[in-house]
Amino acid sequence: MSNRSVIWFRDALVITFSIYIVVSISAVSWENLKVVDSAPDTCKTGCPPIANFPEDGYYHYTNSITFDWDPVSVNYRVSVTDDDTNELVFDGNFTNSNSATTGRLPIGTYFVRVYYTGISGSTFDTYPILKSELIDVVKESGEKLTILWSEVTVSYVIEIKLHSESDGNLNLAIVHEENQIDGTEYTYSDFTNGRTYSWSVYAQDSKGYSSVASPLRELNIDTTKFLAFEVFNNWEVPFLLLGVMMVIALQAGVFLAREERDD
């Protein structure tokens, strides 16, 4: 094999290896490395929504941010008992629903109850009753009962607080609060650069119950810190930069080796 063929073969291997490095780094499931807030399983009147964005300690370079969180679920329990024998013939839990269908029931009178068991994680001492009625089954072949109830709706409240230092103690003053947010996003624009804020969100249902508030997340509005945060806080950015630098270094090594051989 000639020297030129060896050089081209070596270059091809280097280029192939470089492309493999960059593609491999880009294909990694970086989202699996992100630390997700752990939500409690039980809360007196409902567990908080899980906040998605912005992340804790987030630095932003403009004065407008769209906050984002996961929706909470609302739960119900439906029970059907035989009115004559008081036997429980149907008992089920339902999430984000307003209907339930029993199996086929024989002739008789049945007592239907629908309980509201609250926002996910709720541990009510006594569940509010949404529906209570007697239903007769008269068909000799039996009948399935379809039970409907009014769905409990949920809205959200977001609080944005400003950090301030006073006598060496950290104080948080609410600078903005928005109620009755129907969706899971909210945009706020009245920030001041160079200041530190915190935010949290909680759910309210149409029965008058409120969930626990999500943990406070720190939010920094400052143009000088934004780039450093983006580079060093996101896993994929430094690794992609490392891949690019390796490609450049390998190509430079190939070029220098070629120049040395030509000399």
C-alpha cells in the first residue's frame, strides 16, 4: 500500500471515529440525568403540582418567562349497595372521570353513592358526597347501571416572590399572585434584571379545597449569569463541546502528521 493510500485510510478512520463520538453524545438520553422533584404520596387536602419550568436556580436573560407545571388529578369513589340486604355490590375508584358503569345487577333497589376523594394524595377524614340516590332495577334479565356525576374542576394559583436582604435575614415578599389559572402555564413579564425571585404553584378545586404548594424554586433574572448557567448546568452542552473539540484536535493531529511526512 502506498504512502498516500495509508494517509487516506488513516484520515477516513479518524473522521469516522470523530463522527461516531459526536453522534453518540447527541443520542444520549440526557433527560434521564435530570433530577425530577419527588412528589409526596399523601397530603391532607391534596399534593402539589409538579413544577417543570423554570428549574430551581434558573438564570434568565429576558424579563418574560412562561412557567409550566404538571396538572393534578381529582379522584372519586363510587359504591352501590343492595338497599334490602345492605350488601356492597359495586365499589370502584375513578380518576378524572364523571361516570361509572356497574356489572349486570338483578332486580332490586340499590343505593348509589359518589364520593369526592380529592386532589391526588388527599387524606380527608370524611369524603364529601357528590351524589346519593336510590335506583330500581326492574328488568328480569338484570341491568347495568351507568352512574353520572358533576365533575369537580381544578384551577391553579401561582405566587412569585422577591428576595430581599434586611438586617442579615432573607425576606420573601409576594410581588405577584395569579388565581383561577385554568391551564398549566402562566407567563409573567414584570421582572427586574439582577434580582432574585422564587415561585410556587398550588391547585384549588371547585369544592373549596386547596392542595399543598409546590416547593419554592429560585429564579434569577440576570444577563451576565445566563450564559454560564446554560453551559455548566446542562449536561449535554459541555459534552457536545468536548466532542467538537476532540474532532478539531484529531483533524489538527492528522494535518500536522501529514505535513511532517511531506517535509
